[in-house]
Amino acid sequence: MRDDENLTTERATFVTNLECSATGARYAADELHNLSRERKPLLVRYDLAGIKKALTKDALARRPRDLWRYRELLPVRRARHIVSLGEPVTPIMAMPRLAKTLKATEILVKDESRLPTGSFKARGLAMAVSMAKALGVAHMAMPTNGNAGAALAAFASRAGIKTTVFCPEDTPEVNVREIALQGATVYQVNGLIDDCGKIVAEGAAKVGWFDTSTLKEPYRIEGKKTMGLELAEQLGWDVPDVILYPTGGGTGLIGMWKAFAELEAIGFLGAKRPRMVAVQAAGCAPIVGAFDAGEEHAPRWQDAHTIASGIRVPQAIGDFLILRAVRASGGFAIAVPDDAITAAIDEVAREEGLLLCPEGGATYAALKQALADGRIRREERVMLFNCATGLKYPLPPLHRPLDRLKPIDFAAL
């Protein structure tokens, strides 16, 4: 565990209260919460004026290169409550060959596959589990399409907290086995992730486990917002022109939008914002439908299906927060078909050596589509998100044997 500088004190962060995302009503910090009374997500608020006085860019630059370097803007107050598996600052990779092919100025990828458990879910669950430990939670439960459940299992096992996880029956087997191996009790449910979520909610009411579903507790968003804090620092306290983000529950998109506002308030960023683009699969695109219709809420998507299981979320509780961020930024929502996702994974792997997960592949497919139709200009600096390692997903079959006992035609090789 970390035990340095301000983290040894009780006031390691500047949290003031929680706030209902719909009404602005205040809720006490340092108490266990799920949704607000209006059944909407709660957001963590900070004494930003105090942080502005307490934190400088130079002081930040001297800290270890991990997620916890941003402690003033995070909710965990005491070092002994931090649950960590070594969350590094993830690299930003340029894709110059593909940028040249697409006649684009700059294409960047924030590669979240380097995090513990191989996905960006580690950010949110590191924070949620740390706060659960601080607040005395003994049993956590969640629905998952795979990677979030793996992250919960790993961090909760590290913290000594019991976990129960529910996933759709077609969740990739590697995810299911990973969740179980890392200490959770995992069930495969004949339904989609929101069906699993109903089971979690019912169990919370009947047996008292803590519901750790996306945006149904306040702290996963605080972990995910570190993506925005990191990328701004990595770009010299600047932001890209466009961010394409694979959007299911949308925690990361909402979190980054929150991060940019907080960084401006403490004087680390100016008023410039990236255009936020919510990327979905054509087989499950409720946010795209609501965006195109000018609506603030998205009806449940029927018959949701896509190879990008992480964004197969038929209905997001934070839909209005996603749509507000997209619209306020001047961005848009876009859907791409599965065949374009598959082609994108193949193209990026062959041309740039980056093995994207299907959700990450969706962002590249969306970029190509948006460049072609003019929604993204070729001179704009673009950042894609690869949210997990491609090694967690089925890879294309290959059978090319070589018999070493027979003459080898090296010219043919």
C-alpha cells in the first residue's frame, strides 16, 4: 500500500459531499450510498479552491507514475484503505502509418490494456473497492459483461471482501474463468447485463450485499476519470480535439468530462474541451438512437447483440449524463457494425502492432466512418481508447504446419 506524503494524514483528499446528478441535492461524504433518492447516480464533489492552493504541477510531476498520484482529486482519505494491484499511467501510442493512410494529422491510442486484469475496469474498481473497504463493506456484487467482474474479483480478493458476480451466459469463457480464479462466485445468466443487474438489485434488498453496478455507487466514476487526468498531463496539460470512447454504461466518458472541468477549476487546464464521441455497436446503440432523436434518455435496446460484449448494454442508468457530455462538447454518437469492428482489429494489428479488443476496434472503425462522412476533420488530433487487451477475446484461427523432417522450400516461406 502507498504510505507517502499527504496520504498519511486523514485529509488526503478534499471531498466535501456527494451530489445527485439530476437534482443537485447534497449527500454526506464518508457514508455508504448507492443511488440518490431520485434513483439517479451520485457524483463526488471536492473543495476545488482548496486543491488549487495545495497542488502544483511541479509537485505532481515528482510523484510515482501511477493512478494514485492524483490523490487530491480522489475520494480515498487514508493510505491504509487503498487497495492497489499496481495501476500504472497507461501509455498513449501514436499510429503514424494509419494516420498517413487515412490522410489524418494525428491518431493516438490510450492503451488501457496495461492495467491490472488487462482492462480499464481496474481504474473504477480499484476506487470502488478501496472506498468499500473504508466504509466497512463485507460483500460486493455486480453484473458484468466480463472485464468489470474480473477487476472486482481481483481487487476485492486483495481487500478481503467477498464478491458475487453475474454475467450473461455468452460471456467469453476466459472472462468467466478469470473471475472465478480471482476469488469471486460467478454465475452465468440466461439474459443480458441488465437482466443480471436486476438479480444484483434484488439480492441487495434481500441479503444485503453492496450493489457495485455501473453508476449505482459513486466511486467507479472517480477511478475512471483518471483517464482524463492522465491524458491531459501526458499531452502537456492539453486535450485532443476529439476523443472516441467505446460506450456501454458510459462511466469513463462521464468521468473524463468531469475530470476536465475539475482540472480547469484548479488551474491545470484552460477552457478547451475535446469533442466527445460515444461509440457503440450497430447491434446495441441506444445512446446513438437517443442522440439522433434529440432525447435525453434512451429506451432499452431490444435484441442487443455485438461481438464487442463490453458495450452490449441495452440501457444505461447514466444515459442522460453521457448525452449531456456529448452535446456540451459538440461531439456526437456513432454506431459501427461488427464486420467493421473485426476489420479494424485486423488493420490496426497488422499496420501498427497494437492488438485492440473489440471495443477498442470499434473506436477505430468509428474514426474511419467519421472521417469519410466529415464529422471528424482530417486535421484534428484524435484519441481512441483501447479499453482491454485483445488477448482476452477469441483470435482468428490459424493452421500453417511445417514438417521439419521434409525438405523446406525457404523461397516459398
